[in-house]
Amino acid sequence: MSGSCLNAHEELVVKRPRAPIAASVSAGRRKSAFGAQGPIIRQGDEKAFVRVWARPIRLASLGFVNDRIFEDAMTPTADIAIKDLKAGFGAEITGLDLATASDAALDQVVDTFHRHGAIALRDQKMTPDDLMRFIGRFGEAEDHTQTRFTLEGYPKIFILSNRVVDGKPIGAHNDGVGWHTDYSYKPEPVMLTMLYAVEVPEEGSDTLLADGCAAWNALPADRQALLEGLKLHHSYKHFMATRTFGEQQTLSPEMEAANPDVEHPLIRTHPADGRKALWPSTGTVTEVIGMPGPAGLALLDELVEFMTQDQFVYRHKWRVGDLLMWDNRCTLHTGTLYDDTKYFRTMHRLWVKGDKPY
């Protein structure tokens, strides 16, 4: 496929790795981790975690070229080294202690984030106060829907964990498994997601980021033209009623009124520089506007499959002290499972408020 373009009359079936499927997945058509569409993450192959799809996804209608126009124009300061997380995407920043960094250095971190779509810094030692000061560099921290798992004294810091203390879970477990973008059901979805690793398993629990800009740039112009202007109907009510990982809920009238359905563009424009990205978030989507029913959801499946090919995906393998941030305006992300009978995992998650997509 590399460097090629699919003819509109050709048909490509993306092959998936054959692997044992977890016992929790029933035979036949499998339910997505985020409802009716999209891939699901399951344990099974020799690498412990694989992407499994309900059915073959055909990419012939999309076409494909291997291309990338996103370039780095930054000149790092003497104290900071920057390299790609994956060729053409993301930035790993080294030589910087976020808790003690200068204003100039932190300004460069912010600029690097907006240019690259994601940043990672390892070996950080961040207190909750440090996290709050740092997140404030990017904007106003967003509230969390599930307030029972916020850190005591820090309502903007959400705990992801499988630990149980005094018979009660201290955090959300297996939250965020399945390709999605955070708060896509809100009129103004969160701009940024930050994860800070407090304790991590020895294997599994990776975070995967899919580059929507690279995926968009890889589509031929005629395929892009077909997608421009399409909108997706997002529903928090649908998401909470159909998700596989996490507790399914029927919303109270108050919660439903506070989270009305919204429409967002399928192709999103980044306000920092105008670059465009595929933005086909799954789980919350009930309909492609103007393409109702199975045809629209099939297109959404195709786009997610296209965007989450290995060439567009960065996989972060966690170490204690890692800080990973990604730009929800131009990425999809998913967590992966791990053996929670052997390992503990505790992460702190923060969000930054965003703007209305366009």
C-alpha cells in the first residue's frame, strides 16, 4: 500500500491479526467498546493487546496515498531537546523538569504541543499542585462528569485506577477503551487531555494516539471533497446506554437536559494554523447527517479503520513519571487492557476546555 493510491473501482479489505478473543466477547457480531461502531481492544495476541473489528472494513471508497505535509518549524532552546514520537507526529521533550522549568521553557512546551498534536515527557515528579499549574498554561481546566473519582481537594484531577480502598474503588477502571475523542458529545469538546502516570503495570495498559491530520492528508483530493461538509450527530445518552467498558447508565432527566445531543463536523480545522484533520469519533455518534442509517455508520467505520492504521498511530508504553498530552482537535485515542488481577494502575487525568469545532 505504501505510496500507492486505490482506484475507485478497486476494493481493499484490511486484514486483521488472528488472535484468541477474550471470553467476554460473544460469538458473531461483536459490540464495539463504544457502542455500535468502531474497533474494540481485547487481550489475546503475543503482544497482549490487539485491535479486533466486528467485520471487514472496505477502504475502496476512500482511496489512499502515503503523504505528510506537517513539518516542525521550531528551534528548541538550549535546555530542551525535541524529537518526534512517531515520524511526523508528536514530540518527546527531554531535558526539562516541568515542576521547576522557567516560564520561557514552559511557553515553548505549549507551542510545541499546538504544532505536534501530542507531547510526552518522561521521569517527571509532579504533585497535584504542579499538575494544576502546568495545565493552566494551556487554558482553563475542564470539569469531569464523574465527580466521585476526582482527587480530594483537586476537583479538576480525575483518577483512573483499579485500586480499591476500604471496599470502594478510588478511580474509574478501563475508562477510555475504544477509539474516541474526549467530550465529543459536548458543544465545546475538551481541547487537551493530559495523563500523568502514578503507577503502571509491567505490561499492557498502553495508550494509542491516531493522527487525524496525517490521515486526512493521505486521502486524495477527490476523496477529501466527498467528506468536506459532512457532520456527525453525537449523543451522550447513546454513549452511556451502549458502552461496553465502564458502567452503562440510563440518564436521569437532569443529566439528559444537561447533555443535549450535538452536531460536529467530520473534518475539523485546527485553530492554531488551519490544518485539517479527520475527526470521526466513535461511541457517541448515532448518525452521519445527510447519510442516515447503515450507510452513514459504515462510512464512519471505514474512516476510523483508515485513520487507525499502524502508520498513523503512536503507541505510548507507560513508565512511572510519564506525562502524556494529546490534542483532541486532531486525534483519536484509546487505552488498552491489562491484567488487573496481577497489576495496579493509577493515573491522574486533566482536561482543558475547548472551543466549538469547525
